Amino acid sequence: MAIYMKKYQNQVRDSKMFGKWYWRAVSLRTLTTRQLAEEISQINTVTLPDVVAVLYSLGDILNKKLTSGYTVKLDGLGTFRTSVSSKSAEEKEKLIASKASIKSCRIIFCPEKTRDASTGNFTNRLLAGATYADAADLTEVKTKPQPQP
């Protein structure tokens, strides 16, 4: 399998790169929790219902830990942490820790990296071995996932 890409032309008139062409990754489709759970259960001894339960619980636990100020590292996957953007204040004392002063809160995900012993270069573990292909050559039809009963 490959990471599929399409050609994209920069349309930002004020940009130094206006009119230049770039590759942009495209997704074949979005996989559901159940679809991932089916694949996981096929490659090990854990049953499908158990995998589904663990994956849903993972979301609940990530919410609990991230909203309690923790950073969460999942070995083999990566690290989740929070980041905030806030309103400014003229003086340090006037900056109050409250929802009213927060513009947005995001989750930052940093994929785990591995180091190639021969080159010393770091590689994103989730993209190790990736190949690339032009989506124009793609014969698979892009479809939306069907709802599960």
C-alpha cells in the first residue's frame, strides 16, 4: 500500500510560492473503531468485543488524563498532550486561569520516532516503510464507511 497524493497549486496571491505546485496527501476513506477492532482481533488472540471495549475505553481515559493535566505516552504509537491559546493581559496579575481567558484548547499528538542505527536518522514509526503514489493512478473507488448495525 502507498500514501496517495494529488497535485495542488498554491492559490495564495500574497505568497512567494503563488502558482507553484505541490503534493498533498489524500485519504482513501475513514476507518471506524469497529473496522480497526476487526483487524486487531484477526492478528491476535483478543476477541472483537474485547478490542472494541478497550478502544472506546482508551478515548475515555485519554479525556480523563488530558483534562487532569497529564501527558499520555502510548508505547509504539506516540504522545498526547494539551495546548492552549489564551487572551492576553496587560499585567501578569490580571491574567486569570479561567475558561473565559482561553480562546482554544487543542490536543497535540507527537508520533513515536525510531532511530535508524545505520544512518542515525529518526523516522516516524507510524510512517516507517511508506511509499508514495499519485492518486490520479488510483483505481480504488473512494467510499464513505457504511454505518454498523
